Amino acid sequence: MWFPVLSACLRGRAVSKSGFVVASLCPNHREANVSHFSHSAGRCSQTCQALIYRKHGDPSRVVELEDAPVPQTGTKEVLVKLLASPINPSDVNMIQGTYAILPDLPAVGGNEGVAQVIEVGSQVKSLKAGDWVIPRDAGLGTWRTEAVLAEDDVFSVPNSIPLLSAATLGVNPCTAFRMLSDFEDLRPGDSVIQNAANSGVGQAVIQIAAARGINTINIIRDRPDFTQLSDRLKAIGASHVIREESLRRPEIRELFKTCSKPKLALNGVGGKSATELLRHLQVGGSMVTYGGMSKQPVTVPVSALIFKDVKVCGFWVTQWKRDHSHDERVFRGMLDELCSLIQQGKLTAPACEEVRLRDYKKALDAALQPFTSSKQVLIM
């Protein structure tokens, strides 16, 4: 499913050296009639604009905006116009060459986003022109204006939900949903503790948990705008927002006089922060690690394993999607529930800064800054 930039015209799909499906690009002869920055659909041009990297390294140095060929639409394929695509940490790690899966080079960046169907192949059954779609899996190369995708590589989503919610639906909300659903039997009144609470996953956890009546104890690093950030997280449903340093202080005991000890800890940081989460889990609880922003290992005290019988697990939504690739009912059910929460106003997109594709360098630089409070979203 990777989109390398190929000089030869190839039909169909092949398998890359990394073992993932490669959807090749092939030039055609369409007439241009679509604004790169409009949300409306139209005829496709012979080429599209794409953010391409030909080697691994600093994203601001190796990513370039180039013209890329657009293949003819096959019988079981759809031509789509990308509308919006976020810059996620995993996207940056792929470009840097440090992520678990890497495309063959050169490659188009981006793994998430929302697109509008412009044209469908003669044997496409589940999609029609005008539908909004999101990638089923990582690797579609979403930092581009147009693409030809297999019908089975995308899922439809309601075009009545906000654009930014659709563009950021496929990774962080899905990660939050699965971690809240798959590791502990959480009931209304139960508690979850998490670090990186202001991240995209963290904000989705807060909102999905609140919709289920689950309390969240949200840990964030101290910063100059702590109060404003705390207020923002509480406004979307956070039960408690605590500075990371407070986990090691006596006042945390006061909190647990009115709030149950958490059954589930969600770790997106690693290092000492993860160890502190473990200390506050109830007996038999689970800590699920989905990220490691500190780039420090997770250290598990022996006492937590022996005397508290905690479970330490990992979660990667990309692997979950691949493990359930043949169970469309489960995937569809998750997306339907998330979209329902969005339509009810119970799940909103994280704070986003919309950036035009041509200003991608500004967006990449901003995404790499520490204490980033807004997700950069490329508007095509």
C-alpha cells in the first residue's frame, strides 16, 4: 500500500521490500479542473502535487513538494481528492527512518487523512462519487492532492462530520477506543490514568471515557500555560488534570479518597513517567504502552509484578488493523461508534492548525517543536 514515486508506468499493485502492498503510480491524461486547496471535487489532472522524500533524515530538509503522476482508475479502484491530512509523530518517524515500518524510497509522506471520491471504477460496489473516505491502513501516502486507491484500501465516513474530525479519525481516536475497550472491563465510575494527556490520543481517551462514564486522571508535564491547558482538557471531559511532578507527592493520595484507583494506565511517554503510572494502578490492573515520547525504557518495579499482579502490555493500532483486516464488522463498528460520538458533539478533533500544502515546511517545523499544543493539518 505504499506509494513510491516510480519512473516506469506499472499497472496493478506489487509488494514492497518491507512486505507491504505497493500501489504504483502511472501517468494519465486528465484535464486539470481542480483547485489544490478547494474542498470540492472535480476532474483530475495528469499529475498531482505530493510531499515526497527520497532519503531519510530531518523532515524539513528531505521532504519536497513535487509533481507526481496519477494513474488511470482501475475497475476496482477509486480516484480521490485528498482534502486534509495531519502530521503525526509516526509520519515524522517514518521520514527520519526510525519507525517500525518504512516504505521503499522515494515515498510520499502521510498515513492519515480524509479524501473525497471523484471517480469510481466499473466494479466498485461500496463507494460513489462524493463519498468521504479514510485509509484502512498505514502507508497510503496522504500528503498529496490526488490518488488512485483500491476500493478495499479505504473506509467511508459520513461527509456530515467536521473536516478536521474526519482527517484525524483513523489513528488517535481508534487507538484510544481500542485501549479503552480491549484490556480491562471498564464500567461507569471506574478510573483510567494516562500520561501525555494533551496528545491526540490523550484527548480522544478523555472524551471517549467521559461518554462511557469513566473517570480520567490526566498527567501532563509542567509548562507556562499549564492552567490554560488544564482548563481545556477539563472542558472536553477530563476528570482530573495533574502535573507530572505531583504523582510523586502526598497530594495524590488525597485524590484517591474521592476517585477510585485506576484499573487501566495508558503510557505514551515511557521512562519515569511510566513507572509512576504503575505505582498508582489498583491490584490486577493493566498498563498499556502505545508510545515512547521520552525515548526512555519502561522500568517495571518487581513489587508491582509480585504484590500487585499488574499486567504490562503494548498496543499498536496499525497491527490491530492488520490483525482484523478480514473482520470488517469489528472495524466498521468502531468507526460507526466514533462517528456517532462526533455527530453528538462528544468527540471533537484535537486543537489543530490548518496549513496549506505549499506551506508544508512551516507545518513540519511546528510539528517538531516541544510542548506542541496544536496538531498541524495540511489542507489540500
